[in-house]
Amino acid sequence: MPIPEPCIGGSSLLGAGTLRLVDLGIVIGGELAGLPALARRAEDAGFESVWVAETARTPFVQATLAIQATSTITVGTAVALAFPRSPAITAMTARDLAELSGGRFVLGLGPQVKRVNEQRFGVAFEHPAPKMGEYVEAVRAVLGAFGGVPPEHRGRFYSITMAPFPGAGPAPGRIPIYLAAVNTKMAETAGRVADGVSGHPMTSPRYVTEVLRPAIERGAEEAGRDPSEVSVTTNLVVQVDEDGDRARREAAMQLGFYATTRTYAPVLALHGLEDLVGTLRKAYAKGDLAAMGEIAAPIVEHLGVAGTPGEARDRLRAFEGVVDRVILGSAWVGPDPERLRASYELLVETFAPSRA
């Protein structure tokens, strides 16, 4: 019997008869002028959400363009960097985007890594998990001030006791705040203070099940929360092509790039892939993407989804019942802009919920 086509954002990845549903989001990016069309394409195709990242461009400008181009789809940042910004500035920006979207905005925050904070943004990187937890609390205090509750946040890292300028009312409903989490301390923090977790694109159902979810549950229980209150979203490298080998090569370059970062070593170690890091770092230092792709080829089988459309749909089903939402993102290390556009369209065509 043939496996049924996926129907996500209203039906199950695994077809009829399953109990757990998985929403599908998709990453958009590239030149700002093209973002509105990409967001509309995802909304028209039936995706539950679109997500923008802080890489070469600010996520909040990208989110603004996506919001203005759409009317029903959720728009989120996956992720916006927290530490280079004051919690008050972040809260004000999130409030504005929630107003602009009519309550469709999700604020996804992340710490990034030490080197990026210190050398790219010129800010200190200290005690990231506790600081991020307090950051969320400070953002919530400022958001509450728009509703008339004076902010009285006096913490270890931030002190905010003055309300924003008058003239803007409260956001239209609670703004969900998600935290990017790879390792256990940040996942526990998310369980304590956040509405959701935004998992790293280099991941697997096993990592979510054995590492991420237990850490979220520990944090939630410590804070007296029900763990089910914390939405588990994961980003995921998903590369699709009619030539399955090409898709796997492209995914390998992207995953090889991620694997050079020490912060993600526990993900590799769980799957017995930690020995690849040294050679990957050497290839990256030389700018040899082709070599990175060859070295990282074994990673694709464990920590990504790649292949023909049929193969990719089959592999994605492994996340059914494991996460609440998967955010699809194609490889961006290596391909030129034309290939990136083609990859986005292949993702939409392969996984569009409206097809089911």
C-alpha cells in the first residue's frame, strides 16, 4: 500500500489514524525585495508559519515585510539575537510587530555563540542560560507596561523600572516567546520561562526525544509549569531535488558548516559523529566547501532530511509525535541565489499542506 501524502497544519504527517499533529513552517530569506512574494507563496500553499533569521539581515525588518504581505499565516523570528539588544528595545519591537500582524507574531530569541557576540557585535557573553532566562522576564515586564503595569524588573543582568513612552497600547494578546536551545541548560531555561523552544536545524528525532524534551520538562517542572505549555518547534535542514544525490551533497555542506561550531558538539556526539569535527574545521578554514561536503556526508543520514521529494517526505515522518512544529529550511552554504530560489520552490511544492 502506498504511503499517503503528508498533510500538515491540520492533518497528520503519517496520514489518517494518528493522534499527534505536526505543524509545518518554512524559512524565507534573501533580498528584501523578494521576501513579500516568498511569504505570500507560503501562505497560499497552506503552511502554518513563515520564519526569518538574523544572519546577513535584521530579522525584524524581514518579519515586517512578511507580515505586510500576508493576512493569516504566523510570522516568527528563528531567531533574533537577544544579547546585542536591550530587552526593552526587543519588547517594543515585538509589540509593534504584534500590532502590525494582528497577533500573528512569534518572538524567537537566541543567544548565539561567544565569538559572534564578542567579535561581531561587541557585547559581553556571560552566563548565557541564566541571562537569557532573565532577558525573557525583562521583555515580559516591558510588554506588561504597555498594558499599564509599571515595570519593576531588578535582576542580576538587567534593571528596568521605567515604562515606555505613552501612546502605544498593549499588544493584541500574548506574544509567544520562543528560545533557541541546543544544549540542556538553555532547554531547561526555556522550560522555566518561555512559551516554546526553537530547536537548531542540525537535529534528529532522537536528539529531541533523548535530550531536548527531557531538559524542557525538567525546567518546566522546576518552575511549577506543565511541560505541555512549552511548544517544541525544531528547525531542520531539508534539501530536496529530483537528483537525490545532489540534494544530499548540498545538505552535507550545510550540516558540515554547522558542525564546525563547538556548541553543537553534543548533537554530533549522541550520534557517534564527533570525530568528524576536526577535519571539518580544517576544511572550513581553507574555504573548501566541496571537502566539507564529502566529510559531512555521514551526518546527513542522522541530522538532516535530504533526497528526492518522495524520500524527503518519508524521512520527515520520523518527527511525527516528536515535535509540535517543524520549520523547513534549505541549505544556504554553497548554493548561488538562483539555486536558493529553486530550493525554496521545491520545498513548497514537496511539502505544501494544500496539496493533501
